[in-house]
Amino acid sequence: MATELQFNVEGMSCGKCVAHVREAVEELAGVEKAEVSLEQKSVKVSTNGQVSADQVKAAIQEAGYEVV
């Protein structure tokens, strides 16, 4: 079952930050796509239902960014 998750992320300031967050999230098993917006300071994640919101949050935080 596909799931859409949305997170607000603090600490992104440039295109490299966006790429870093996207890569960290897309490495998770079960993530199909991650759309990261620097302007909106957000991450929208499409999953196959096999990854939890907590796992995605942890990946973002481990990459050095704050989920708010």
C-alpha cells in the first residue's frame, strides 16, 4: 500500500543540502521517491508502505537536519 509522508525540515540552505536530504531518504528500503523543497523547507516522501515515518525522520536527522 503506497503512502505519502510530509516533513518540515530545518537547516537546509542550498542545493547540496537538498541533494543530501534526498539521498539520505531515498537510500531507505521502501522509499520510492523523495521530493525536497528548499523554498518550503519540506520533504515529501512516496513509499511502498514498507517504511515508517519514524525511519524517514531518523534518516533526515542522521543526515544532520532537524525535522520540525
